[in-house]
Amino acid sequence: MQGHIVLRAYCFEALCPSTVLTRELNFRRVRGGVSAATGRTRPLRGRARTTHMASRSRLLAIVGPPASEPTAYARLIANGLRCPTLSVGQMLATEVEHGTHAGLKVADFVAAHPGELVPVPLVAPLVQQRLQQFPGADIVALAGFPRSLQQWKALQTMGYAPELLHLNLSEELQRERLKSRRVCGACGWPAFDSHAMCECDAPTHRVSSDEGEHVEARLSAYSTHTQPLLEHLRGRGIPFHEVEVVADLAQMDEQVAAVVSRS
């Protein structure tokens, strides 16, 4: 039986990192599951079985369509589990900002192919390099990767067998959120309203990837690459967690707990 990760999911639309620190998130790793009838945790007999190499951290990979905010979820989860997090999108943005050799290649690709997935030969070595920076971590929350079958296989080649958490959001809601999505310039927290200021008192702004041709390309990349990955995992009987992204805090909490209790 696999070890369970019990998540109390809070609506990230209302929480930025400064707010997270003032609330009890109760994201916790337990050696047991959640009773569907009572909602209480039950003990797990014996140690949780791991399927990856002993020298590797356990990966909780969080992916989803545009505007589902896997990075925000990863940060909340990492805060509760007290584990490191790696956002591949932010990693690539940092490479571009610093003008590294890889960053220049990423910038050229993004300029020529807006909204498309960065090629695996370019992004996979960067992911591997960053993951190696957490040698003592029992678990790492990985946001935005893998988003394709090729990326999944790249993680396997590195020696990882990630647990996948898919954030399910309808295309209608994706488009609706992308129209109003803003990002804090200081903490990077997303917001889906017209507020010009984040709860950390820093200004928010629109990002180019949420507008114009980028939107259609991102939606297409999800349907072309990520959805086939999910179907591949289902076809092979590889379990993964799936959560409907909703605004109601209590409902989100119940859904996440129910998903992980069935795994």
C-alpha cells in the first residue's frame, strides 16, 4: 500500500505566502489514509512502500491546465509538508532572467514558439540539476513537470517514479481565469480579480503568457501533450491523484482528502 499524503487544500485565490504563515494549513504527511466515512486518519500497517531508488527524493509532481496554478499548490503543499519545492516555470524564467546559456536557448524557443512546451533535451537537464540540490529531502513538490509523456519518461530515466497530482479545470474556467489573472511582482502569488495590490502589499500585474496567441498555444499544448500523458497513465494502471479546482474552500478540502484516501 502506498504512503498517503493528506492535503487540506485552501483556496489560493485568497492566500498569498504572508497569509499562509498565519493559518494552520494542516498539510501533513501521515502513515495512513483518510476514512471516507469519518474523515479521520487511519494507521497504515508497516512502512510506506516506495518505488523509487533509495538515493532519490520522493516526487509529488503537480500539473494542470493553464490557470490551475500548480506552482501555487506546490507552495502550499511544501509549506505544510515542510519540504522543498521546485517550479519548473519559475526555474526557466530565472534562467532567462540571468542570461545563462540555457536561458538564452529557452528565450529563443519561447520567442519563436509562444505557449509551447520547452523541448525535453533543454528542460530535463535543468530539472535534474535542480533536484540534485535536495539530496536529503524525503519529498519534493515539483510544479509544472511532467506535462508530457516524454517529460514523464525523462524523470524515469533520472531514476524517479513521481506521484502525480492533476489539477482538473474546465476549458471554460481556464479562459475565464486567464482574462483576469494577475501576479504579484514580489511574491509571485496569483490573483483572479481586479485588485492592483497583493495581500503582501506589493503590486500585481498581468503577464504576457496570459494574453493573445500565448493563450491558444497553451491550451493546445495541454490537450496535445498533458491529456495524452494522463490517458497513458490510466491505460497502464498507474494511479494518480486528481482534484477539481474549485473556489469553495470546504469543498476543495473534502475533494483532496477523498482523492488521496482512495490511492
